[in-house]
Amino acid sequence: MTRALEIGMIWAEARGGVIGSGGTMPWHVPEDLAHFRSRTQNCPVVMGRKTWDSLPERFRPLPGRTNIVITGDAATSRELEDAGAVPAASLPEAVRLAHTRAGSATEVWIMGGGAIYAEAVNSGIAQLASVTRLDFDSEGDTFAPTLNPDVWELVHSEPDQGWNASSSGVDYRIETYRRR
């Protein structure tokens, strides 16, 4: 019997739900990167192939985590394996693979992109969302899924009110949501 793992999603978003532009994050908030690293360390991470491609090559695979990458292309699957990632053909398969490679981890983190997040929300796969809200407007072409308040409950915000100031000048707050 496979033990239960909590499936979470983690992202940063500017006002309007922007999470990406042209395959990159259109901001640099070191505190959010530290939060991401701390939250996902020693846990399997699941991402789409475009998200994998957006990672700087020196960080692929992300260290200290099993990197599971969703792709439907057999040649890309072989390239991913050669690069140290675990290919999966779908989000459900990626979650199954994460269960088999979780070790002592209690969470699996979905880390993008937009279509993968939307599938995780709409299919009910994810039970948790860690969202870094950035207090600024940004142009973008990739958006976070909407967390319907009838389905998702805000359970924690840091800070409780207002914003933290990042070293890069972008105000932010980290919110945690749970599926009801």
C-alpha cells in the first residue's frame, strides 16, 4: 500500500495572476526563491517540459529533489533521463512516480507551468497551494489558476496583513491555501 502524500502547488504571481512571460519569471525576488527552495527541499517536484527548459541549465535537475517532468515526446523523455530527471507522460503518472520516489518526504510539489497548475486544480489532484503574491503589475503570457474560495480556503498568510519588503524592492506576501 502506498502511503499518502500531500500534493501541493507552489508559485509566485504578480497582480492579475501573471506567473510568467516568454518562458521566464518577469521579476527577481530572492526571498521567494528561498521560500521555494526551503518548501520543496527533499520533496519530489513535478513540472511541465517548458518549466524544465526555463530552469538555468546549471540548476537542472533541481538539487535535493526528484525532478519529474511531464512530456509526451519519447525523444524528450530520453533527454530528460540523461539529464537526471524522471519523465512522465501525464500529471497523474507524475504523481504516481512521485509516490514511488518520495522517500521520507510528506509532500509533492507541482511547480508549473500554467496548464499543469490548471489541471491540478480542476482535477482535484492538489490539496495545498503555496502562493507568493507580488504587489506589482507585470506583463505576461502565463497565468496562475484561480483558487475558487468555495473550494480553497486561505489558512495562513505571512505577514497576516500588509506586505513584506524584498531586497529587490518588490513587496510580497506568502499565502497558503487548502482545498476544503
